[in-house]
Amino acid sequence: QVQVVESGGGLVQAGGSLSLSCAASGTISSLGVMGWYRPAPGNRRVLVAITTSTGTDYADSVKGRFTISRDNANNTVYLQMNSLKPEDTGVYYCKAVVLRNSNWYQYWGQGTQVTVSS
């Protein structure tokens, strides 16, 4: 009953910018912590940025360049990526924690490809 969809990926030259969006839809009572992840060695996912009701946090590699924000009214999270580097290349996944039917659940989007050329 919950769908998480990312958008905004694309190809950009080093130093450029991209804006990613993650929209959660369906039966949602409340939006909890949400985060953006990207691939890591071993085909794992590493946290890039997270947002809660009280603050945000970032991986050291993106601090000062990326900004995560949220619009609770629309169950949407954004990731503004500036000063992009080739090492930022990867599929960016959104993880949404949502409250529905008095239970908390985690949902993953399918990802959006970000490619940074040098």
C-alpha cells in the first residue's frame, strides 16, 4: 500500500548539480526518518544523507555539497547535490520509514541513476 519513487537522476559533468526527489505515497499516517543511500564496495548500500524531524546528517564525503530536506505534507524527501564529483556516481536509493496502521515500516525505492563525468 506504500510506494516509494525516486526521480531526478541523470548525467552531469563534474562540478555540476542535480536534485533528487523521493515521494512516498499510499496509506501513510506519519513520515519518519528518511535517507538517501548509494552503492558501496561489495554491492552494499552506504548512507549518504538522512533527515529526521529534528535534524540531518551526512556522510563525510558529501558534507558541504549535498543538502537533504523534507516536505512532510507531501511525504517527499529531496537531495540537492552540488559540486558533484565522479566518485558520486551510482544509483541513489531512497529509504522511507512510514507509519501505517499503527506500525512502522521501511520501504525502499527502486533507485535513480546519477552519473558524474570528468
